[in-house]
Amino acid sequence: MTLRQLRYFAVLGEELNYRRASERLFITQPALSTAIKQLEHQVGVMLFTRSTREVALTELGDAWLPKVRDALRGIDAAVDDLIDMSAHLRRIRLGYLIGTARTCCSGWCDTSKPPIRKSPWSQGNSTSRIRRPGWPTAPPRK
């Protein structure tokens, strides 16, 4: 049993419609159906009754749905707490292969020049450019 399967169960239990549930989960209907069947097989219980026109929770599925919702809320809260506690440790790092930054990032950054950052040994508001290997020493001519 995975968190993904439990999330799928909770959404299908709320929607009671494979099409709407799959749209809400941004997956295909066959993927949702397969995940639900696998979950039912793993727990050994039918959670939904299905017909060609409708989907309904079984008595056991209806009793289990609030417990699954509570568990998912608890997991989401624990992850949020961890993110909040680690906020002071977070850094964003961007890695790329040489030559790809100019094509991938050209719309949102100027890669022809190295980034501008305040020099730790300078006075006042002066800035310095950080030289990186492979970056041109002068802007390209047009």
C-alpha cells in the first residue's frame, strides 16, 4: 500500500466518478482503476462497487474513507512541519551542462554576463562580478 494509492482512494471516494477523480488527480482513468484494484487486492477488501453507470463505496470503504483522510492530513502536516523546521537550511541550486544555460535560460536571465554579487571586502554599495570558467570576459558583440 502506498500513499499514492491512498490519495487515489480518497479522491475517488469523494468524487465517486472515475473520470472526475482522474482529472482531479491529473492521471488517466486506466491508471486510477489499476491503482484502486491493486489497493483492494493488497488490503483484501472491496472498497468500491462498480457498474457501467456508477461507482459507490462499499460499507467498509465508507467506514475507511474518513480514517484515510485523517491519515493523509497528518502526513501532509508532518511534511509541512519538516519543511518549516528546515527553512533555514534550504538553498536553491541550479545545475546544468556547459552550453545549455544559454539556450534554456535565455528568456529569464542574461547568461552572457556572470552574476552580480556584493563583494564581501568592498565598502558601501559597490558590486563585483563573479568570474566563472567558460564565461566570456566581455559581452558578445551584436
